[in-house]
Amino acid sequence: MWRANCALCLRLLERGRIRAWVSCQPRFCSNDAPESSTPSPPKANTSLRTKTEKQKRRQQKQTLILATPENNAEDNDMRWSQKDKIQYSTSTIPGAKKNTSVPFPLSYSPEYVEASWYQWWEKEGFFTPEYHDRVPHAQNRTFTMCVPPPNVTGSLHLGHALTVAIEDAMVRWKRMQGYRVLWVPGCDHAGIATQSVVEKRLLRDQRRRRQDLSREEFLQEVWTWKSQKGDEIYQQLRRLGASLDWSRACFTMDQGFSEAVTEAFVRLCDSGLIYRSEALVNWSCALESAISDIEVDSQELSGRTMLSVPGYERKVEFGTMVTFAYPLEGQDGEVAVATTRPETMLGDVAIAVHPDDPRYQAVQGKHCRHPFGDRLIPIVTDTMVDMQLGTGAVKVTPAHDHVDFELSRRHSLPCLTVISGDGTMAPSCGQWLEGVKRFDAREKVLDALAEKKLLRNKKDHAMSLPKCSRSGDVIEPLLKKQWFLRCEDMASRAIQAVEDGQLEIIPPLHIKTWKKWLSNTSDWCISRQLWWGHRIPAYQVALPGQSANREALWVWGRSEQQARERAAAQCGVDPASLTLTQDPDVLDTWFSSALFPFAMLGWPQKTPDLQQFYPTSVLETGSDILFFWVARMVMLGTELTGQLPFKQVLLHSLVRDRHGRKMSKSLGNVVDPLDVIAGASLERLQEKVRGGNLDPGELTVAMEAQRRDFPGGIPECGTDALRFALCSHRAQGEDISLSVSQVLSYRRFCNKIWQTVRFTLGVLGDGAHQLDTLAETRPLSSMDRWVCSRLHSTVLQCERGFEARELSAVTAAIHSFWVHSLCDVYMECIKPLLTQQDGGVGPGEALAGDVPLALLAPFMPYLSEELWQRLHPLLTRGAGGGSSSLCLQPFPRSSDLVGTCHLSVKETMLQLHAIFMRHLRGEPLPAGTGSGASGPLPPGAVRDDEREARQ
């Protein structure tokens, strides 16, 4: 490297092109990519694509995956040979400080480096805000964040790892700046997901359904499962190096959190924001529960399509329109109607036509007779009817269609429910259909209409099919009495907060979507027909001698006793005479999650944590839950506490695989971060895919994609390399296409850092005691001044990147300094000088391991701690050790380095040229040129790294 630089410099000087050479140096290359990065394919704007287009692109990608040549550049980058798998074998008591006095291994090993450190950090309490008072550079400022609580049902994927990497980098940076930092871990009880998992487990292991147990017995099964599973995610977060305050870990079903949920419900009811009403809700028959609007996905169908539906062995036909006739009552003729859901015609209560439609002028106000129920149904007129759609006559089924429900209100029509909550036909349909599954009933209805000669035609029809995002079931609109939360006023305040600048959304491209969604939000159905979750603290009241036909009276309270007292006061009776029955439903999981930023701090009690750390500083999360979680936190936080729950929202994009596909269990392309950290064989990866629930076609693509992407499995990359790779992508805006080869390139970067510090330690040797005096008495050499200048520029870029929340700019600056400024130029320059000069070590060598390691600490906590613990005692010998951990050291500030000597580009190049020329001619170098050190170069210190990089 040294000779290559010299030769290049000489050739360019001779040709008068020194300016071009300078432009390639690290000062101008802060966005350098790692050596083996693979360019990401361009991505389309997915927000504008319809579901049909997405499915088409998905099929195209599958075809492309299967057609991709096997031996491509990506595969070559993945071919990694592990020469030495070094384990830290020194006996260390869990929680004790790792012994770094043992010999320095010849090469970097993630397993060796990452051993023992986290247990020591946690035991010492470094991550708690209480430790702040013991830090010499502490400031009287706070920084608070919460982890977006992952579901207790699952395990972390690369999307979670991205969240952890970004948040931990910001948290560690603030802690090193001297802030009093609180980063709260948490886990969500995930009502629907958890109940589904436990129900499947019961059916598999005990051949019992939930309904075979009492509610209390089933909940005991859930808690047993949670105690076995719940700690898994917390251990994964520890493995990722997340510097969380575990003493404040918060589960959304903890006693204190449950009290906060009850308090929120009661307050919102008292203020009139929560109400109970009968309305049409989105119903999942598979879950037998209502779900909210934003949990409904729309699948676009271009025509006849056969789809799998939960609970059906055979695929069900969708994307067709059926036309059948209603005979007119008392006269000849008929009115033909078209529908995509013929099974709901049992619930028809009217036929609607447009008042201006000339085809139906003569039948307006007439009646038709229902062919199966022997009922008369009126023909009403309404401008809502689209004359161009179907026959222009619309069947009105208020209990099973949102538009029809609104139309029924305008015409005072009755609502007739013909599909039960489990997806079977109701008794009102008659014995021939009672208990039949709704889509099986569809075929029976069509056959019966054909038999009565009322079926007219059936044709392909493009349509939007609503599906439950939780279960994949086809949504059935059902008329149910539910609890609703009024959102209009809260949504308006959330919009105003952004417009006034009180709440900042980063990147700003999401502001338009934020306003649009909140401007059109409807009341939120917050009740769920589940057993696992926060039971609604509302009670139905029965008075002595009350008639069964009397409308139900509901009260709510923080306890049953309070609810009883409220009911007694409202009815003017003795509390003991009342019978209270608690609502069996639970609250939507997102309702409790919306309270997380303040409930985690002890709200509604005025705890010290709430007073000191609320509102929180930043919310960082994925852009895909902007409305599921972020908007609801803003609405409920403002309503219940009078303050915004956070001042800034930082949204990162989705992580995609190397083919540009969203990582999803349904595609079998999810990468477990622990497999990247510890490594995994191809056989293990494919075993995980086979253990999923993929259909045969998806399974074939997933297995082939893994075989091509990871022909030799996933090499051991380590936590630090994974975190650095995740933060090196521009997380704001376009989606992140992460390949394991990119993580592997940062694994090599870790080795370069390891070898650089190993070289520095070898140079320091017994001359370390001279550092303090030499730094004061000896003038900086040209190379020292140059590398100090580069370091100052790097620190400045890091400061700007952190403040702008652009972590990719920070990692690019750090990578460029280590690889180009420190290793390629400075270290290569001083190596020949070390063998020619006497006089100890100058500031340049000492600088090589202290400040740059502090810059690395937020992103590579394990490697930076390991190296700092080895290097720092030598740099501070006789001057006190300072903080015991790098994570508590002050983060470098550009203002502290502004006094270092800066060289102009011209001066730097002229002096470097003089050094190069003397070295090539074999002449003695001028005194003071290099930092110098006595003693030989440690055997293989940097040369091992060079061989590894070429590999």
C-alpha cells in the first residue's frame, strides 16, 4: 500500500495532476462504501401501485430469482473462510469485568470480542439514568426513548435489528454526551397473535379448543406460555447490545400497566369520547372478533380468482358478479340485481334504484317478493346508486355492507343479520342453510336461484376484496354492539401539532400522508372479542325486577365497586340491589400500546420518572406503523396528559432482501439477526423455512433463493458488523435492501480496526510512559498534523450527522477515517519511520486508538470496548483511569480538536511528497517528520489484515 501510494503520487506530480489525486483522498470521500458492497437495484414507488400490480411484480421477482445465475459477484463476496475461531476461554464470573490483560489474539473474532461485556455493563448499572450523577462530564439534560414493544409471540427479525441499531446508536451518543438517558425496554401482549398461538398449541398438544376451557383456565395457559417464551426477545435485545434500562422493563399486561389502561378507558368514557353503539364493524370470522379499519387489507382482483380462505379445505371463487331477479309483487315483471356476494341476499331488505334511471321509473315505490323468505321488500330511490354499475338496481343488505348500512339509515330500513360471527349462516336463513359456512352457502343459494329460474348470469368482475391482515380471512361486515372512540377532535390536534412545528416528523415526506389519513379518520372500534388482553372495565347493570326488553344500562369504573356506586347513584337505588356483569370483551392491543410512552413511566401516578422523563425525546420506529401506533400515541397522549408524548418522530424504511422483496414470513425470506451474528449453515436456514406454513409454490422459491443467496450458509459476522451495516444504509426515505455480503464487508472492517489497534499496542510497548511528556514537549510532525486535521473533520461530520439523524453520514465518515486516513495513509506512512528513528512515541500513534474508538462506540459497542480497555490504560498511565467503560467516556467534540494543527491540502501534499521521495531513495528522514517509536513492527500486525481483505 505504501509503495502504491508513493508511485501514484509521483506519477501525478510529474504530470501536473496532483489536484486530481488529492480529490480521491478521504477528506472528500465521506460516503465510501465497504469493499464488497453490492449496488442495490432501483426501487419503484410502491405506495402508488395497486395490489394487482404488486402481485404481478412479486411473480416477476420470483421468476427472476429462479433464473438468476448462481456464481455471481454476491456469491463470491459471501465466500468467507474462517481461519481462526477464537473463543474467550478465560474464567469470568457473570457480571464481572472481562479480563483484557490476556494476550491479544492475532485476528478478530466476534465470539471472542463480544463475550462477557454486556453482563458487566448491565450489572454495573451503566444503562440506568441513576448512574448519570457519577459521570464527570454529566449535563443537566435528559434524553428519553422507548423501544417499540415487539410482540411477545415472536422473535426479532432484521427489521427489529434495524430499530435497535438506530436507537442504540442515538442513546449511546447522548449518554456519552453527558445526558441523563433513559431507554425503556418493553414487550406487547399482542392479543390476537398470542391467543392464536396458544389456541394452536392447545389443539396440537391437548386436542382441546379454547371453548373447552373456562376463561380463567385458558388465561392460565397463556401466562404459562408467556413465562416460557417472553424472555426470549429480551435476550435477543441483549445480544444486539441494546443499552436498555432493564430495571424498568415494561410488559403491557403488567399490573401497573393494566391500571393505566383502566384509567385511560374510564377518563375517556367520562369525557364522552368512548361510547357504546350498534354499528357495522369489520369482522374476522376466523378470529371471531372485530378488527379496526387499518387492520383491513384490500386485495385487488382483475376477475375470477380462486383463493385460500381459513377454515375451507378447497379454494373459494372470488372476482365474479352474479345477476339474479326479484319478481315484482302483484304484477308481471322483475327487477334484476347484481352482486358479488349472493349469499347475503337472504338479508336483503330493499332494492335501491336511482330516481333518474328511466328503466325503473314505473317500479319506484313498488315491492318485490323475496324468493326464500316470503317477505316483501320495497323498491326505494336514492342518488347514491350508480346507474352504470351492474343492472343499475342494487340489493340493500344493511347488516352486511357498509354502504347499505348508511342507505338503510336514510330510508329507515330494518337490519337483518344472516351470517353469524363464526362465518356460518344464521337460523333466520331457514333450516336448509342454518349452520352452513358462508361460502358453501353461496353455492347453495346460486343452485336454488337457478332451480327457481331466477339466476340470470355470472361473469368476471374486477373487485377489491377486504382481508384481515391478522388472519388472512375475508372480512365479513357484521352489525355488532361495540365500544368506539371518537377520533375527530384528537386527530385534528395531531395534525395541528405537526403544522405548528410542535411535533417534527422525519423524513418530512410522511407529513402529507399523516395529514391525509388523520383528516379522514373515523371513530375507532376498540373492543375485541378475545380472552387475552385488557378486559374492558365496563359493566352491564341489571335492576331488581327489570324487564328483559329494557335497554341495557352500562357503567364503567376503575373497579367493580366504583362502577356499582356509579350505577346506584345514576338509578337512585341501593348498590347492593344491583347485579353487575362485566363486558367479556377486551380492548384492542393498539389501545394499550398507544399509552406506552407515559404508562411505562408510571402514569397515572405522578411518579418521579413521569415528572423527569415525560414527554420523551424521540420516537424511532418503522414507517409501516405510522398509523397503527404513532398517530394513536399522539392522539391519546395529548388527550390524557395534555402534552405530546414525544417531540420528534424518526421513521425508518422497511428492510428488504437482496432481490428487493419485503422480508416476510409468508415469503420465507426473513433473516434472523442471530443467524447473521453467530453464523448459520444452509441446512439450518432451510430447516427454518420448511418449518413455516408456506404453500408449495412459495416454499420452492424460498428454498431456491436461500440456496443461491447463501450457498455456504451465513458466515459469522458478529453484532458490531451487523449494527454498523444497518446504520450505514440511509434509513429515511427509500427501503433498505440489505444483503449479508454487506454485513460481511463490515466484518472485515472490524478486523482492520482490530489489527490497527494491535499494531498501535505493539508500537507503544514499554515506551507508553513517555506519552505525556512527549505530547507536551515534542512538536507535531507533518503526518500527526495531517491526521489530526482528518480526525477533526471526521468528528465534525459525526456531530452534524447525529444532529440531523442521518446515521449513514456518521458511519460513512467513521469508515472513511479508519480505512483511508488512519490505515491507508497515516499507519502506512509511519511504519518505515519506526525503524529509522529513536525517541519514543508521539501524539499521532496515541491518537490512533482513543478518539476514533469513541466515535465507533455508539455503533460497535463490543469491539470498541474491548480495544479501549486494552489501549486506554497505556494512554492514561499515571494520569488516572477516568471512566471505567468507554460507553461513559465523553463523545469527541470538534471544538476540543479545533486547536490541533491543520495543514492545507497543498502543504500536506508537498510535505508528503518530500517524505515519499526520501524514502524511495533510501535517505534518512528529517527529524520530526514522523512520530517515531523504538522497537520492531509486531509480526503480521497489519499484513494479516491485508491478506484477509484480498481474500
